[in-house]
Amino acid sequence: MKKFSYYPGCTSHTSSKEYDMSVRAVFSVLGVELVEIEDWNCCGALEVESPLLAYALNARNLVLAEKTGLDLVVPCSACFYNLGRTDYALRDEELRRRIGTSYARRIKVRHVLDVLANDFLEEIKTRAKKKLDVRVVPYYGCLTVRPSDFGFDDPDYPESMDRLLSALGADVPEFSLKARCCGGPILMTAEEIPLKMTAQILEEAKKAGADAISVACPLCHLMLDAKQPDIEAALGKEFKMPVLYFTQLVGLTLGIKPKKLGLHKNIISTREIIRKVLR
Amino acid sequence: MTMRVDPEFRGKVVGELGAERLLRCVQCSTCTVSCPISEFVDWNPRLVVEKCLLGLRDVLDEEGLWLCTSCQNCYERCPQDVRFSEIVLALRRLAAEEAKAGRLKLESTKPAFDECFLEMVAKYGRQYEAGLLRTFAKRSGLGFKLFLSYKGIGMRLFKKGKVALRPDKIKRVKEVREVFKRFSGSPSSSVETGGEHK
Ligand code: SF4
Ligand code: SF4
């Protein structure tokens, strides 16, 4: 049985429960075991100003992952950024010594989008029970694809999610804002700006005639989904745009029950999408 | 704006971990045209680099310093690999240090937010949003106003069972605290570790 180690990240217990649920459900149907790394700690998100502190916090997680001997799968893009850049920086022996870590870079750090789109595309296609009969705008945001030092896709115009979703039958339009910033990291300290930034993405998705937006990051999801009613109120506009984690969409085509994919946990109703895929 | 030139400032910035590449900048403005924030406020990454190079300390007053989302566009696209997003972090550390010494007043609530965020991590090993909000409301001076502004999203998340009512403390939180002790949690004190880098 294929196995990966797994770093769920703090939001997996709160705002992004449905991401965690759908990731686990999809891997389980694919016959892949995810081994949650034991006693993992917060990656520090984007609130750490000191690089050494960021590296040291994440080195602890990397050591724990390395103990399993399994490549590490990470669903949250901010976590991926922190674990990925730490792994990348720790190529430097002097830095490893300075941090005082035993991490030896024997495992790879991978975004869940990378793993599913690049390792399991054929497998997913073979096992698909339903056609993804919806028009979906792919939204990657920033840290899923930047910096490309340790990335897996184009940093300006990524396509892994496009490929995965269209292989499952989805109508995936060109989307020029797919790697644009949603502003999420400054939501709590300068709200008006991120609201405008996310509004642009919602407007463009609407213009593209999307049935839904597909995302691969909890912070993007929070901005586009949970904040959407506030953006509508601020703009005096209605979007009613479902925002799904790409793993929820993949899960639906694999015939996984909507409840197991946490589709009842999204803020904007996903009912119409479920109906279209399962009909 | 007062133009106060401090000949030592440039070296101070370059001495910060992550800002070593400052001198490679050729002032091409790729970072500026790539920055999503510069669309909304007066924030010009190229000019920020120029100010550092010229020794204009006033750069530490820039509002945009605390609005950078860490989107990594500037890092990714710079033809000179200056890594501007890392320079932002270095400048934040220096600004926080100035503020601590009483030489600068920080208008943004972002430094307080980051501090509260990391306090939660040091306390539990993981993030605890409810605790973070409480501490941040107090520290930022926003108090109840903060809860009012985020009431909508809070209720929506709560109704979906997406709010943790209790911290999720890890077993060996001691190890995380040790990390904080060694590499120091608050932006201001992290300057010391940045300083030893050559
Ligand atoms: S993109 Fe790089 S070289 Fe060009 S102005 Fe910005 S920091 Fe300087
Ligand atoms: S990382 Fe910050 S400064 Fe650089 S482009 Fe993004 S928002 Fe602008």
C-alpha cells in the first residue's frame, strides 16, 4: 500500500474541516494511507518575522515527518510554503547547525495538489464514477505556486488543477486571476483591502460564467467562501458563488458521499454542484 | 516627508537575515508592477529598496510594510533575485525595534496581531483562534469593536461547527517553547538573531 506522511495544519480542526475530510476521503478511496505526523506544531503561518524562528518551528515538523520515512503531504498552502521553504533552506549545512536540527532531507515536502494532479491523475480517472459536469474556475492563489524554488507548477499561470479537473470532465475556462493574491493574510489588520482583492476574483469568476470556484488553500477558501456574504454586502452585489476545495470536487467524481467530503460545511451552498455532478 | 539620511542604515538592513541581497537591485520596478498591494495604497517596493540604499530611515514608517501579504510575486519575478518579500520582513523587525525603543510609533495593528498569534503557538503548540482574538482585541486596543467587525464571519463559521471552543494543545509543547526561547518569538526581539548573520 502506498503511504505518505500527513501534516493537516491548524485550520484542519477549524475553518477548513471540509478540506481535511475530503483529502482523507479521496486518499482512502485511492488506497493510499496518510500517516498523520505525531504531535506536529503550527507552521507559524505568515506571522513570523524572523526567518530563523520560522525555520526552527518547521524543522521540528520535518524531523517528525522524517521519522516516518514517508514523503510529506500538506493541504494548506501557507503550511506548504513554510515547510517547503524550510526544507529548501536546510540544504545549507551551516543553517542546519544553527537551528540545531537533525533533519537530513530524506523526504520530500509536497502540496496535496501536486500529489493528486501529478501522481494520481490516471488512477483518479480510472476510478471516477461520475462526470464533473460543471464549469469550474481554478484558483491557486499565491503560496500554492510561489516561490517556484521548491514549487511544482508555473508560478504565474499554473495548470495542474486545470488538468486534473478537466480530465474529470469539468469545463475549466482560462482564468487570468488564478494566481492573484486574495489578500487573506491581512484580513484581521486591514480588512478593506483584502475585501476588494477577493471581490475582484469573485467578479471575474462570475464573468467567466463559473458554477463554482475550485481552491487548494484554506485561507483562499476563507476569503472567497466565508467572507463572501460580507463582500456582497459591501459591494451591494450578489455572487452566490460556491467555493469548493478541489478535493471535494475530485471526491464527488470518485463517488464519495457529499457528507464525507464535508460539502455541508462550506458557507455558500454547494447543493447545486452536488446535484449537477451526481445526477 | 523629512529626508533624514542615516549613512549606517543601509548596512543595518543588509546585515539582516534575508536582506543580504539588497545591493543587487537594479531599480527595474518589476516588483512594483507585480505587487497587488500597490494597487490599493501608496506602496512602491522599488522605492522602498531605493530608500534603504540611500539610508533613508523614514522607510520604516511606510504603511505598506504592514500590508504586504507575502504573496511572493516580488520574490518570484525579480530579475536580480533581491527577494524583496524577505526585505519586508527585515524592515518589519527593524521598525518593531525602533518602536520598542520609543523612536517610532506603529499605526498598524499587524505587529500586535503577529505577536498574539505567536503567543498562542508558544502556549499550545498550535493556533487557537478564540484565544488569539481575545488577546488581539485587548492588545490592539480595539476591544469589543474587533468582535463586532468580525461577528458575521464568526457566526457563519460557528454555525458550521468550524470554530474551536478549546485549544488543541500538543503533547510536547515544551519543545516548541524551547524553539521560541532560542529564536525568540516577538518581531522586535528576533532582530538579535538576524544580526549575527553575515
Ligand atoms: S524587481 Fe528586483 S531589481 Fe527590480 S526594482 Fe524590484 S528589487 Fe530591484
Ligand atoms: S510579497 Fe508583499 S511586497 Fe512582494 S509583491 Fe507581494 S504584497 Fe507586494
